[in-house]
Amino acid sequence: MVSLLPESHRGLTQLGLGPEAYVSGSQQVHGPCNRTHRPADPGALCRRRRDLEPLPFAGPHRAQPWPGLETHTRDYNSQDVSGEPGARPRRRMGGAAGPRGPAVCTCARRGRMAALGGFGLWRWAARAALGLRGRWSGRGYAAGPAQSPPTFGFLLDIDGVLVRGHRVIPAALEAFRRLLDSQGQLRVPVVFVTNAGNILQHGKAQELSALLGFKVEPDQVILSHSPMKLFSQYHRRRMLVSGQGPLVENARALGFENVVTVDELRAAFPVLDMVDLQRRPKTTPLPPSDFPAIEGVLLLGEPVRWETSLQLIMDVLLSNGNPGTGLATAPYPHLPVLASNMDLLWMAEAKMPRFGHGTFLLCLETIYQKVTGKELRYEGLMGKPSILTYQYAEDLIRQQAERRGWVAPIQNLYAVGDNPMSDVYGANLFHQYLQMVKHDGAQELGAGGLWKQRPSATQSCTSILVCTGVYSPKVPVSTEPAQRGEEPPFHGHRDFRFSQELMEASHIVHDVDEAVQLVFHKEGWAL
């Protein structure tokens, strides 16, 4: 495994770990099983293999067979006489290798997107598909009779897993038909973990409620910037905030009391924004003399006018928070920067992925490096795959279980996502962290000591990759080095090192409904 320890301090703050938390050599915690590709066949699906010798601390990453029904799926490793992928019966294995040999992942089946529109029609269709009748069922985790206390919970990504843009993925409705009981209450704790951030938490909960057909509470939703609530040492500083949507409301909900937006800064210093000829000032106004200095930068999500945000953020960093003045030498270390959502790409209705906030961060880092010759540093880097985000989600899972009166501790988490870099990498990294804490008895760390949770009962975090979003089995991505020594493209953030192990999902399934079935089988629950 390639070491995750960065060359400098970078990577420590966003992971919420100090150098003592890393493992190497004989202390390495083994990640998921290896996955191989067949480059000669572009349509070949991912295969998995079981190692002959057991690996220590493997936890959920030891591939286990999923006993299921005989199903007919397309075999992309064979062809019929027409040249199309052949069809043959096989056992549904959830992407894991069983005693009969390596299993082909279940990504071959394709579904169609729902074509309903309108809030009322969405809600009616979703509830009808789930078999729910009558009025809205209230809190998704309200107390009620349970078949048996769960010892596991779900961390569900949203875009590419439950929805594509504003359209619900049909398999999501089937998945929640299994997850809800006859009273419309969740049978197990569920937290929605998204790297989106340009929306209010309660707004995202309402959006999910309308799409999924049951009441999702705001405290069941984790946005990319939600862990910023823990960075209280910056909450009273005057912070420049970048992004779009309800920026000020989001910043204040996170605890930041004194914020200024990029648009407000541009209005105070109109001569700073010179790219758009139509927006250039016709005259040269005097800079305000009473504008308070900026003391830090919040990057909550991708902005609309990238050139304006990049220019003004650079002005703030290079001027030590006084963009109306100039400094002979740029200060370093620069003002604190807190950022969330490192996704380079994300999946909407378009056939190809769209630029995410990670692309904007890449632009800012590159410009700062080019101008100053130094590296842009982050005091905090949140959202998947940051360990701090998974610690935050783990705590919400525990709180849900307590509210339901489930006394059995939640031991196993299952993270379902569509992005190998954010969802799979983050879940596997958190699993390694849990194994390290369990094996070495290390103190649980987080964000420079900001994380104050009770001792964790969680023993594993299993990554499950679906094929309804960013990841597509039609375009197999090899993680092996190229023939001429070239490295494959790495879509992760600069402060996260490439690791083949961490990008290998424990299970690959077609959609979230198959993921729920897989987990219920593993946990011995009835579908």
C-alpha cells in the first residue's frame, strides 16, 4: 500500500489525524480485496479474488459470498452470436468472490430514470411505490416497535445513489421500501452523507422527503461543511465566504458570526474584479477606509463566477486580509482557510460527470503556487473522504439509535456511494482508522482535538460502490501504472495520496436497492 503520510503537514488537518495515527510496514491494516481488469475487453466488468491466506484486521473487506436467488444477468465477459454480451444464469454475489471462483459484479443491469415532475406528484408516486398510505409518517427515526435491535447502520450518498439531478433513481424507492417498517419508520439508523454544500440542511432534508416519500429530518443529513461546526476557534473571526446559494445562512448555521461574501467584497472594492469587461467600473472609486480586515476564508462550495472568486480570494490571502492595500511580500503562513467538498467531478442528468468544488480548489491551489512559489494550506478540509466527516456521521448514527431506544451498540457501518475517490476511499480510510484504534488502543483523534465524542463502538465501515452515478462498469478504470512508467489519473485531492487499496470497494453492486439487500443478507435480516 502506498503510504498516506504526506511529505509535509498537509493531509493531517483534513483527515483529523496527527502523524501518530498513520500506520506503515508491519502495522498496515489491510484494505479491501484486490480487483483486476481485462484491458483487452473494454466492456469487461470488475473481478475480485480471494487471497489464499487470511489477512489480519480485514474486517468487512474480506470478500464474502452473498447467498441469493438465481438471476439472469448479462455476462460482459462473453458474447453471443450477435456480438452482444451473453446472458447466463448465475448467483447474485454482490461483487464478492465465493467458493465457486471470482464473481462478476452486478453492474450489468440498467434501469431507467423516473419521469415524474412536481412536488405533489413526486410525493404521491414515492409513497405509492413504497406501499405507504395515509398522511406523512412523521419523524423518520421516531420511536416504535422493532423486529430486533439493529447493530448496523447506513451512510448513504445522495447524488448518483438516490437521485440524478432532480430525478429520483427508481432503485432508491425500492431500497426504502425495505428500510421502512409498516408504520413508515426506519428499521435501521440511516444518515445521508453528501458533498453538496450550496443548500441549507433543512432544505436538503425537505428535498429528500419529497423524493423518497418519508420524512427526513435535518439532523439525518450531513452536508460537506457540516463538520465546520467543530471549528469554534474561527467562529468569531471575520471570514470571507465563497460559494453560492444561501451562503450567509449556511455560515451562520455552522456558527460563524461575522462573514462577508465575495459579492460584498467586490462591491466595496470594485476595481478588484477586472476580467469581465461589462462589469469593470467606469470610474476609479476611492477604496473604503473603514472596511474591517478579513481574518480567514471559508470555501463552502463552487461559486458561479469562478474568475471573480479566484481573484478576490487571492487578493485577501496576498494582502493579509486587506485587499484595498498592497504588501511588498505576501505573508506566509497565510490567513486560515477552511474548505469543504473535494469532489473533482459529480454526476447530474448529463451523460458525463460535471466539475465539482474540487476542480475550483485545484484552480486556487495552482494559482497560489504559481504566484507565490508556496503551497496553499488548509486549516480544515472537510467532506468525503475526510475521516472527520465519517466521525461526524458515526455520532449521528449513534444518536438516532439512542432516540429509537435501540440499546445494542451500532457496530457495523455500510457506506454506499457512486464515487470511488470520495465514497469508497473515505469509507475504507475510516475503516483503517477504526482498525488502528481497535488494534493499537490509540486515542481517538480528530481535527486537532476538536472531536469530543464518546468512545466508539463501531468496529467496521464497509464500502459499497453502485453503478448509477460517477462509476460506470462500461469504462473500467485501471489503477495499475501505465507501461511507460506513467501514473494513472488520480481524481483525489492534492492532500490525499493515491492508494489502490483505498479505492477498491468491498462490494460492487448495480444500485442502492441491491446494496440494501446485500447488507440485510450479511446481517441476517429479512428483506
